[in-house]
Amino acid sequence: MEIIILKIIVLALSIYLVGKITRLFQVEDFLTAIITAILLALVNAFLKPLLILLTLPLTLITLGLFLFIINGLCLQIVSAIFPKFRISGCLTAALAALLISLINLLLESIII
């Protein structure tokens, strides 16, 4: 249980850092980043497998690069659910998802 909480905090830190360093999306404060991380974890757990299954032929044709678009779509879903987290455009969301993933990977390798 502690690992899950720590991973959500690291994801929230990644979201907060990308939101403050770049202008890809708006996140007001760290509490907003924590709520966004929880919602993103839920979307990734329940909707992302369905999206991957539905777009499997396109993902195979693009050799997996379409997964960046799916990650961006998951961020846009969170943005639609939670109004304090604002992101515009699918390509912007895909780029933000890529940066969040990279920073999250770096922080998890250091912390966990």
C-alpha cells in the first residue's frame, strides 16, 4: 500500500514539475497535482486498456507510437473530469504525457 501512495506522490510531483516548467498545461498547486495523479491513475487502470485494445491495429501499424496519443487522450479525459487541470489539444496532451512519463521514470528510479 505504501508503494502505491509513494508512486502517486511521485506522479503528482512529475505533473506539478511539468506544469510549472512548461506551458503545456495548467496546474494550480500541488494539491491539484495530487488529485490529477489519482484521477490519471484511475483512468490508466480502467480506460487505457480498453483504448489500447480498440486501437490495437493502429498501434501495431505505427509500431507502438500511437500509444503516445493514447496517453495524451488519457490526460485529456482527466482534464475533462477535473476542471482545475486544464490542457488543450491532443498533440499538446501527448507531448505533456511524454514529459510526465520521462520525469516520472527519473524520479521513480531515484526515490523508489
